[in-house]
Amino acid sequence: MTADTTGIRAGEELNTAALLEYLRGKVEGIDHTLAVEQFPGGHSNLTYLLHTGGREYVLRRAPIGPVAPKAHDMAREYRLLHALHPQFAETPAVYHLCEDPAIIGSTFFLMERRRGIVLRDRVPEPLSSIPDFPVLASEAFVDCLVRLHSIDVSREPLRSLGKPEGYVERQVRGWAGRWYRARTEEFLEMDDVIGWLGRRIPPATGSALIHNDYKLDNVMLATDPPGRIEAVLDWEMATLGDPLSDLGLTLCYWCWAAAPQAEGITQQPGWYTRDELVNRYAQRTGRDLRHLAYYEVLGVFKLAVIIQQIYHRFHIGQTHDERFRHFDRRVRRLVSLAAELVAAHPTENT
């Protein structure tokens, strides 16, 4: 195994023989052997490392079992990465798309293997011994998002990746529908949050390419120089839309240093506070952030729905991944947080 992969989880194995037979002659370097490992992170799409002919490729596919319509669209993610890679160096190159589910059970694509460190529950060596690493990483993290939001999306092929007009309204309506379809218990607080979001939609702040899940464990950090972003991962939900919706969701993952419930890497000494993160973004983009509280509620709401969808799949037996057994607890915390944020900003945008 490599340092960032594990053995394949039970029930998520690939048909290696069929995959090898299919790829031979279609992708450079594929020979008569194929070894497969799995990247352990992520809670939806499955990501594998392929070793063949002295080369390495990363394979992305949808989760095992039935998926919601338009969710986990690997073909769309492939085309987005193909269009974006020439303009955004942090995007891995893509090599091949297979839309025949007979090969491994779903659409999949192959992309470039990048090397670096993905931060999850701790900062490993050699980065942890660098005194100013938290500041370097915080700055690089924000600046990478700024670069993404500055890409010109007025021309093809990027212009066809989404419809920015009415983006937030569609988000509220669409994610509310997903919530009601995936519920496993009643949440009256969530009904109030959804109503607040529908009534308080702010004026659009512009159009940009947005990642829609930009967080610390979706970026890969280089070790030389320390703090540089080597890659941004997991582009499944990327589209054209309001850039502040990206920032709002990012804030859901970035801890208040003084919050009693705070946990995670960004709560540790030296990392940017949320205010510092927001201020750096504002300084580098010049965007009006007066309605940022709305986008943070929207972000918490969307995150709650995402976690609920994952838990729903476990609840009804579509997946037996034990990591998801207690995701209902995470959903309850997120719904409570969204309700608290709404209560703190009852007249937002009025």
C-alpha cells in the first residue's frame, strides 16, 4: 500500500479483470497487470489507485447501489475537469471516460495521480514541525479559492457548465427537495430554516466557477514548498453560480477558535480564524460580503442535506459502510446550528 491508500473496503471491490481488458489499448501505459488500492477518504463517490505498467492512475466512480437522479454524475465531473485543467493548475488532468456500466457497474473516469498531503484529523510530519505552517496553509487555502473564483467563465467550454442566473433560488428549492426525500425523522427546525432561506434570498454577487465542497480535506498540500496547494479534489458538485455560496459552505468547516464545540485542525493554534479567512477573501476579491450570513446558513443547510442523504443510504441498506452508522447525529447538530444562525439573523436582507 502507498501511504495514502488502504485495502479495498468489503463490497466496494472492482472487477479488475474486466477493467484491465477494457483499458488496454485505450489508456497509455496499461499493460497485462493491474493492482488496485482504495483511497479511504470521502463519503460518496469512490476513488481508487491503479498501478499498471509502472504508472499510476486514479479511478473515480459513483457509490455502490442506487443513486439519486443527477447525483454522482461522473461523466459531468470528467468533462468539467477536462475543461478546467488548462486554466487552473490545481485541477488534475483527466485521461479517459467510460460510460458503459457493464465494465465495473457504473460510469467511471481515470485522472492524474497527484502527490501531497491531505489533512484530516492531524498535521503529519514534515509539515507539523514547520512553525508557521498553519498560517502558510491558511493563506494558500483562501488564495486558491480566490483564484478559482477569478477564472473567466464567459467563454466555452466553461460557460456551458451551469446557469448562474437564479442560482441561489434553485439551490434552496433543489436541496429542500432532496432533504424531504431523504428524511428519516421529522425536523421542525429544518422546516423553519428552509422557509427563512426562501424568503431571504439576497441580490446576486456575480457569477463564478464554484467548487461547492471547498474544504481543507478536499485540497492536497505540497511538502515543498510547504503550504502550496498541489491539487483541489472532488469536483462532483462544481458549477457556475454565486461565489459567496462557495465561501459560505467553506465557513461551515472552518472552526471558530473560541467556540466550545469547535474541533478539528483549524481550531488549533496558528490557523486563521474565520474572520481572518473572510477578510483575506474580501481584500483579494473586493466582493461585497454584507449578506455573508445568509450564505453561511445556506452552506450549513446543504451540508446537513448531504450528510442526511448519506445516512439515508445506510438507513435503508443501500450501503453497509459502518462509517455512516451515526451520521444521523451529525445531521441533528447541523440542523440545530442552522436554526441558531437563523435566530441570530432574523431580518437578514430585509
